[in-house]
Amino acid sequence: MELWHFPALVAGGILCGIINALAGGGSFVTLPLLLLIGLPPQIANATNRVAITLQCGAGVATYHRHGVRPWRHLPPIAIAAGLGALLGAYLAAHIDETAFRRVAALLFVFMIATVFIDAKRWAKGDSQGRIKPYLYPVFFLMGIYGGFLQAGLGTLLISTFVLLGGFDVVSGNALKFSLAFVFTAVALALFAGVGHVRWLHGLCLAIGTMTGGIIGARLVMAKGARWVRVVVVLSAIGAILKLLFSG
């Protein structure tokens, strides 16, 4: 690591944490940043999970501390998403780098659209939502994507909990953090096992993401998060260009 990498990673992590709290899609910032400082795509993808895992863990603890504890719904969907994450992470770790670049760029294009999903507009549920059986395969597929790339998945998760599960936004967000913690930790363990994680880079990012998460939590009810989504989209476009046109 060069000296400037440390403040860059912390600053990028702060922005990521704020974005995840406001809109989802913080990895659209951190993945391009890790690519920019010179990590190969698969190493960057694996290293990014350190910060995500720690931020999700902090989010779960925060909701639990404030009495939002919809954990009884978690075990079956965590099993489904965790199995999917193992498959997705295995594919990401063993696919040819050129193929990984192309697949990741394609997934980035698809997932940019999720940045514009605002689950709050449709939130009419309550804390006693219900996970219907037909959603288990959906969470398995989300787990595959989460294990493979992760970026943008948080918005889809909370939208699924709110729109299809009937949860309110607060409970849905708590479940989003909990499920993301499970399958991200699973993916991180697999990536670490094959030596793809750069722990110092990941921990610098994590310092930023957890700080940004605290800031974002205080802004989550405020209006005017549109600028965040502009940053997310621009970062995602930058990542696509980097993946496709750099060696």
C-alpha cells in the first residue's frame, strides 16, 4: 500500500457507509476505488467484503440495541442465501479473470437500475411481516449474486422485505443488514481461504464504512438523497469502464 491509499480508502468507506444507509449501492464506490489503487478485480471484489461484513454487523447490533429484532424470520432465508453465497463466491474465486471482468461489468449494468428503487415510497407494512415460501428461491438467487459481486444488492433486499414480505422499512432494513451479514461473511470466509483478501485494505475501508454508517443513520429520514444516487451511478459507470478496458 502507498501512503495515500490509507486516507483514500477511509474516505471512500465513509461515502460508502452513507450511501448504504441512504440509498444502497455503496459498493459501487468502494469497488472502483479498490480497482483504482491497483488491486486486480477478483482481489478487489474479495477485499470489499471485509468492510461490508463489519458494517452489516454494526448495523445488526444497532437495530438490536434499539429494540428492532425481527430475527425469528431470519434462519430459513439465511440458509437459502448462505448456500447461494457459497456458490456465487466459488464462481467468483475460480472464474478466469477476463471472464470475471465481463460478467462483473454486465452485472454492474443490471444492478445500476436498483439504485433508483426507493422502497420507502411503498412502505405500508409492519414489523410483523411474513416470508412466504416462494421467496426462498429468490433469496437463494440473491445469495448467488451477493457471493459473486454484492454491489447494489442491499436495495433489492430491502425492497423484497418491504414489497413482498410486508415488513415496514425499519424492520426490513434490520433484516437486510442481518441477511447481508450472513452471506457476506460466508463469501468472505471462502475468499480468505483461497488467499484473495487484502486485509489491511479491507480494514481501512471498514473504518470508513462504519463511520459513514453512523452519519448515514442520522440522515436516513432526511430528504435530498438524490445526489447520493448520482455518485453511485457515476462510480458504477467508472467501474464498468475500468473492468472492460483495463488490463
